[in-house]
Amino acid sequence: MGVKPVDQSVVSEPLERILGYSVGGGGKTRLFTSLTERFGESIYIPFDEGAESLDSVLPEFRSRLHVYRPDNINPFEDAEDVIHTNWKLKHPDAKTIILDTFSTWTYNMLQYIATQGMFSSKRVRIGEGTKLEAALPDVGEYGATQSQIRLFLTKLFTVQRDMNIIVICHSDPPEPGRGKGGPSTVGKKMTEFLPSRFKTVIHIDTEVSRQITGGQVIENARRVAYCAPHGDWIARINEASATGNPMTAVPLQVNPHHFWVTYDKLKGVTK
């Protein structure tokens, strides 16, 4: 039967589908690995080179992460492993999958499709005869990669339906006449599509304030997690509250665990 009844636990203990993004060094890995206990242990997939060292993760949270580094040679195979591995069989206490960053996987997919000549063997190539040889992607490659992004998310959400899923991206700034700022993948078309697949979208940005002290201008910067649209940036949260969203903009402490404590209260989850 194609349509099946949904167990009440889906309502009482909803699984999270969270998308987060910021510029490089913006604190996204630290925030999305400083989770509360209800997220359990996490399967951490570091698509970014060097992220497996966990140097961006606070020490107190590293023991919760099971790190599986993709080889970044064939992004189709990397995606297949992430989607179809029985993570709970490998790690019974795992409740969350973290992809860091999904942007890098999409870039790798675009280059892989172009280099393999899947649409045209006559593609313009650079670095021929060297280990850095690559093809320049064209419209066909962008369309194929965007199709793979949609398919990846659909299958991930379906196959790993018993896991919380956190997808981390770099940021793509707003461009006049081309759309809002949001998570970076390949092509501006996906900047607004990708957030539509997630219940919670968090944009981490840096606020800079200036004050004059002793005749000198002193700059102070703080990181803020936005959970509501601001300016031309995409963000939102589906709160379980009749009074609205109290987490529109949350200043982050050095240890951002407090963000998830507040988030859980807003979601009505106290575990």
C-alpha cells in the first residue's frame, strides 16, 4: 500500500530537519555540533577537507561524534553510502546525521559530472595532461547537479527517516535581481529551493558595533544565529508556539549550547 498511517510518536517526538549556513569561519560547525542530549550521538560526515580533525568542535562535544570521512573521489558513491548505510546498526545511540558542508559535496558533484564528459566530450578543458586536468561545466552539468541535489535530499529524508538530519552549507550572498541570500550550492536557482526542504533554517552572521573610547573607535563583533528572515537573507523556524517565534535573532556565546537549550524549549521538547 502506498499510503500508510502515521504513528503518533511522529507528532510527540518530531525529528529535526535543520539547514544552517554562514561564511567560512562563521561558527557553523561549532553551533551545529554543540547539541543537546536529545539529539543523541551524531554521524558526522566532513565533506570539507580537514574537517575530520574536529578542530572547529568544542572538546566537550567531540566524543558524541562518529566521524566518517568521504574520499571525495566519486560524489555519487559518497552520497550512496550516506543515504543507505544503516547508521543505527553501526552506532545504536546515534540519532543525528550532520553533513559538513553540503556545499562542498555539490561543488564536487558538478566538477565530477563535467570532467567525466557525461553531457559532452568536447567540453572546454584546462590543465590537460596534468593531474589537475578539469573540464569547465556548462548549463547541462549545472542542471544535472541540481537534479542530484534534489534526489539526494529526497532519498536521505526517506531512507534515514528515523534520524535527525542537519545539513551545513556555506553562504551565497544576495544579488540584486537574482534572488535572496541563502545556502550556497551550485547555481542561484538552488539558493531558495534548498531551504524549502527544511523545517528550520538558521543563518549565522556577524554583527559589528562601534563605540568611541578615549578618542579611539573600538569595534566589537558578535555572532548571531538568525531563525527568521532578515534583510535579504533566508531563515525560519517552525515553532510549536502560539505566541510566535522568540528566537528571531540569538546572540551566540563562545559555547553555543545555550542556543539548543532554548530551541528545545521552543519546540516543546524537554529531554
